[in-house]
Amino acid sequence: MVSARVLQLLWLAFLSALLTRGENENHLVVAPQSPVLEMGTTFTATCMIINTAEITSDDLYWNLSKTIIPREQYTKVNRSALNVTISVSNENCEWLFCLCKEVSASIALNKGRFIHGILLKKGYRPVKPENLTCVALQEKIYISSIITCRWDSVGRQTKDVPTKYTLYLTVTLPGEHFNKTTTENRAQITFSMFPSFMELDIWVVAHNQLGAVESEHLKKESDCFVKTNPPADVRVISERSFPTSLLINWTRPIDKGLMGLTYQIRFSKNASQSWTYVPRGETSNDIQSFRIQNLQPDTVYVTQVRCKNAKESYCHWSDWTHGVTKRTPEDRPTGKPDLWAIISQGDAMNERRVQIVCKDPVFANGWIIGFDIKIQGQKGKVMNGSLKWERIPVNRSEEDYHPTQRKFDVLKDIQLPDRKSVKVEVIAVNSVGASATASLVVPEKGHERSPVEALRIWTQGGQLWLEWKPPNKSALSEYVVEWVSDNQVDWQRENRSTRLTAIKGNLKRFVCYSVSVYPIYSGWPGKAAKMEAYLEQEAPLKGPDVRLNGKPGRTHAELVWTEISARERRGFITNYTIFYSSDTKHTVVVPANTTSYTLTSLSGNTKYDICIGASTIAGLTIGSTHSFTTLKYEDGVIEFIVVGASLGFLFVVIMTLLLCVYKKDVIKRNFWPQIPNPGESTIGNWSPDYPLKAETPKENSLSGISVLNVDVCDAKCVFEEDKTSLSLKKDKYLSEEHSSGIGGSSCMSSPRQSVSDSDEGGDIADTTASTIQYSSVVASSGYKGQTPSTQPQQAVFSRSESTQPLLDCEENPDMQEVSRQSQHFPTQSCFTHATGNKDGNIRLEAEQQNEPLNFCLLDKRLPTEEQSPDWLPVTPASSYMPQLGGYRPQ
């Protein structure tokens, strides 16, 4: 470190001496100049002040890539020198400047004299090259004079400090030296002639501005660097007498005097990437033919050969010859046929359809031309009708033959009852001979032996893997793994110790396979353990088509859909999602085993759009959209309202009719009141001269009474007949009904003005459609058979306000006669007022009681105030008087 510092100071002194004094001289100098720095190290630079005393080292500072370096990295050497130490971490070139603070005006005016910088180049030290190899190729029958060497460049380098390589070669005996410099990892050296049988020393040196390093030396005989051409004229011979071997012949690529050779042979089945190598010890001699043995008969093989110098193991192998293909001869099958039975539902009840299928033996050793089959039933009965074997020929094309995908042939298709079993035996036959016999028993239905347990299937590495536990049976011989999809069946056999295996068939993605594992007990299949599986899943191709089951209700609708077909499912359905919307969107998730669902809490008279999505573990697919509108009313509501209203109306009608039946008397009295019959009245027989017998008044009877006043000045009102005629017609008069008909009085020859309102009396008397007032006048002490006292009595006037029409007595001549007789009575003066008593009579008080009173009466009693009907108000005399229409005579 001290020596480096001394050298640095000497260099600075030398620079100072070289600088000339003058106006353009620089006052700062940085050393060392243009250094090359190694990455990952530290670097120290020194800034010196020369030719000025205006500044000191305290006024200096350092700048690296326009960034001021902190003063903690500074070291003050003396009053005129300042060091800085930095870490070399960035591979790019950088400028390091030494600058001075503007401590005076002259420094500010001459900034260019107080600045100096150096360019920092960075790089890596070279690393020792590795894997040096050199080769001289064969040209025609000789060796090329050019030797090519390659090596691996190790380490890193930068563009500012590149690493170069120099290849060195020395021919040891003559002492010739060759070299070639390059920046790449390969180089060539050219001889005037290849130095055969001489020793060569080859190495490579890596170097740059930071140092140099050389590789390991290759010091070998020159023939070890030679790479010959591959063997020529390779031929493969198949001999019928040797079905398990092939004979290979070839020729040497180079003259034996130049180089001794050793060979290597490899072979494989056609289209296979797995090579089998012949052991080196069998081909180490300098040979030109070899027989490959232990091959499979009737199998196509690909064969290749290569060679190299036989002296050294380091020597280069030639390239492999082009592959030569050849099929081995046929031989008798050495394996059994792969016999199996596909069982399905038969055509009739309690029958099974059994298809006897068979694959070629694994070692068919030739083209299978047919199968010999024998089907034996229970108790040794031959099912095919012959004690001999039946030959089933097989017709195949070259396309049907594939060694990795063994197709099967259907030998027999039989209908087997459920309660019967058969034993099938099959032999495979080729052009050379027959195979061993394969047998299989189809047991009775329900009599299969124990299945495997805990079957599990999963996908891994693009294959379907199966795992199971064996049944607790010692007679187990093997397993059969069967997979079925879209009516396509295949199977494979596993030995009895297998617990884990992968299906070796060509499975398709997105296809559902029904996988079964059968334990085989010496030819007797056990009960199958089954599961469904997919090699790979994705979202279904289409979603379910939804529809309504019936009509929607007001608040509910039942949806139904069909399952997606297995071909379009492309995975296991995990759930269905129902999407329905009106103003807002709703979703409902239902299990995968559901194909119907009832939507509830819907709004009435609302249109809904619905669709259903089917989900697998890989995604969701939504089906078509269906629309429906809910009802405004629930089913039966309108019918219920109509029926209810009809029943209610019918009930009201029936109740009204029943009420009318049970209350007909009340209704009759209220709507059709009984008209008083004047013919039943007895008051007409009463007078002071004709006393009447007392009669008990009828209870709860009403008196409809009317009175007609006769003008006192009417001189013509006399009886035209005598009292004898009156008494003769008395009975007839009394037998008439209560009231007269329409128009006029029933007792007078001509209508007269009534006691009631004088202003309207004339109109009522003259109009036959008008109503007539009825009244009766009785003596206060002579009514109904009572003997009137000798004292003057006041007349009693009872009047009815009935608006019922008079009886048709006016048309009766007898009544007219009575009316004429009543005209002989003197006219009585009109009453002044009337009073009612408890007997239902109204007392009339008149001023002129000495005058005779002409009247016609109806024997109907008026009710009292407590019994008065609505149509006959009873009031005190003072208030009733206007209704009676009384007046004083003029």
C-alpha cells in the first residue's frame, strides 16, 4: 500500500513538472489518469492543487456522475491534496471530477482552471475457460488439416473491458507452435497436413486489462482428436428361422491403416423413443456385422450404428447412421388372448345380454387370423351346439393394427338367463400356430364375489389414476379395469399386487367415463366397484332450457328443466343457478340433482325473464331465456268472488222470500191496509128515536170514518121514500163493504163538500180518482145500543185520514137509495172543534146542535193516541182541528 502511494505521488510530481506556467494553466490535477477498475472493489483518487495559493484542500470537493460525494469519503493528505474513496458497483463508465468552491471572485471568474476529472472504466477479471475440446473431421478417406477447438466462457465481462481468448497448440515432437486470438469461444488452427500419430498440446488463455488466466491443457495423440464418418452401407436382415433376432452388416468409414475403430449399436421398436444399446464389450472389436437377439417376433425395429478410434476413451464418436427399419419374422403366440364379457340388460325379463369380446394376446407374435371359441354352460353343456371348437375368423386391415392401441373383436352375442352361468374358452390363432387358452366365467346374477373397497379416482399429469383396497380373498388372481363412454368400451388388466394404477387407454378430454374395477378370482369376475370420472372438465357447451310447469300463479311459478346431455355436459354439474328479473335481478342456487323449482314471493301482474345456468368446477354456462307474466289474481279468486256473491244474493233472496212467507200478514197490513166496510157498521141504525143494542167494541180495530156535510140551505134534500122503504133497505145497506169506490159520496144523491178543508172539498167530491175522508158522528151517550139521556148531548165526530179510494157503492142502486133517504134529515151545523177520548172516538162540538145532521158513517173506530197507526195521526182537539177542516156556517 505504501509503494502504491509513493508511485501515485511521483506520478503527480511528474504531471506538475510538465505543466507550463501561464494564464491557461490548470490549478487542479486528479491521479491516476484513466484507470480500469475491477467490479466489486474500492478505488481511491487524489486531487492536487498546483500553481496557486488561493485555495487549500479544504476548499475542494468531489463529484461522481453529477452527484456530490459525501465528505465522509474524503481523506485530507495535506494542505494541497485531497483523496476520495469510492466503491466500484456500477458496470457503466463514469466521470469523477474534483472541483473547488467559489471562495473568491477570481475563482468564480475562472471556473475552468479549478476543475479536473478522470473517466472510470469498469470490468471483471477473466475466468479460466472450461470444457476445452478439439476435433479434426474426416474428409472423404483422409483426415482434415484443420483442427477446431471449442470451450466454455466462464465469468462476466463488460463492453468497456472485454475478455479475449488466445488458443495455443504445440506439436510436441517437432516443437511447432500455433496460436489464434479471438473474442469468441471457438477458434481454428490450420496445419499444412494433419500430424497423424503425433502428440499435441492444446490450451486457451483468457485475458483483458485486469489480468489473464489459462485453461487446462489437452495433451493427447492426434488420432484422438479425429471424428470419423459414420459406418456406411448399413443393412438389416430378417431370417424366418430366427423370429427373435436381426442381423446387421456395415462397412468401415476410414482405412484400417489410419485408425482402428470400435462400434456401438442401438435399436428400438418403431415409433418408440426408448432406445436399447448393445453392450460395448460385444462390439469393441473391429467388426463389420452383428446379430441382435431377444427381439419380439413380428415387430418392426429401428437400428443405428456409430464408430470411433479404438485406442482412447476420449476419442470422438462419429454421428449415428440413419435408422434402418425391419420387421422380425412371425412366431406362435406366446401369450393368452385378453378375454372379457360385456354384460347389459337382455331383450326379455330375467335375461342378460352377454357380448364375448377378445383382444389379441400381448405377445401375438404375428397377425391374428382368427379365434377358436367354446362356450360351456352349467353341468358341462356346450352352449354353441358343438363339442368342438368354433373358429371365428378375423378380418382386419393394416389400419386396424396398432401395437399401442389394441382393439377388440366381438366373438359372440348371447342371451343368458339371470340364473345361469357359462364358461367361455378362447384360443388366438396366427399363421404360425395357436396361443394358450384363455377362460372366463360369467356367473349367475347376484352371485358375484366380493368387490374391491374404497375406490378412488383423480386426475394427475393428464391421466386418470385409480386407487383401491383389495377384497379379503386369498384366491384373487388379477384385476380388470374397465372404462365405458358413449357405448365405447375398453379395459386393461392389472396383477394381483396392484393397488394404484393409471388408465393406459387413449382418453378424451371433457368426456365422462364410467370406470369399473373387477377383481378376478381364477377366471371368476367379482362384483364391480364403479365411479364416474372426467380426464378434464370445462364449462358445459349449453345451458338448460327452462319452461313453466303449468300456468304461473300470482306470487309463484314452478320452473322445470331437463338435464344437459352427457356429451354437452363436459364435466360434473355442481349446481344450477336460476336468474330471474323484473325491475330487480334475483338469483337462486339449487343442487345439481334438482330439475324443478318453485319461485315464490313474486309480484302479481308482473313480467319476469328467467334463465338457468349450469356450473361445473371449470365454469358456468347460461341457457336460453324464458319470459312469463304472473296473474293479477290467484287461481279461483274471481270464481270464489262470483260464487260467493251469487250465494250471498241467493241467500238474501231466499231469506227475503222466507220473511215474506212468515210475515205476510204484517206486510199485507203495511202495504195493503184493510179498507173499512161500511156495510158492517151499526152506527147507521142509531138515532135518538132508534136506540141500538150495546155492542162490545172489537179490540185492536181501526175506525176508518168519513163524513160528508150537506148544505143546510139545500131544500131539496128530503127523503123520496118513507121510513118503511128505508128500513127495508137497511139490511142491504149494512151488508156492504167498508168504503165506497172512487168518486162522490156513498150516501147522497150528489156529492157535497166534506167537513175537511173547504178549499179542496169541491175538487175531491167532483173527481172520482180523488181520496175521500171518512168519519162517524155518534152521541156521547148513545153509541152502540146505549140509550141517550134526556139531556142535550153533544155530537161526537170521528174522522179518518185514510187516503184509500171509496168503495163502488155509488154504482150500487141500493146505496144510492140510502143516499137519497139521508137527504130527509135536517142539516146540522158544522163542528167547531174535536177532542179524542180513550175509547178511540173523537168528540165533535158544534154550535148549533138543534139542527139535524146529515151524515153517512162507517163503523170503524179510530185508535187512541197510544194505538194510532202511522197513516192516522191522533192529536188534541186544538191541533187536530185544522186536519178535520171544521168551519162555521155563514
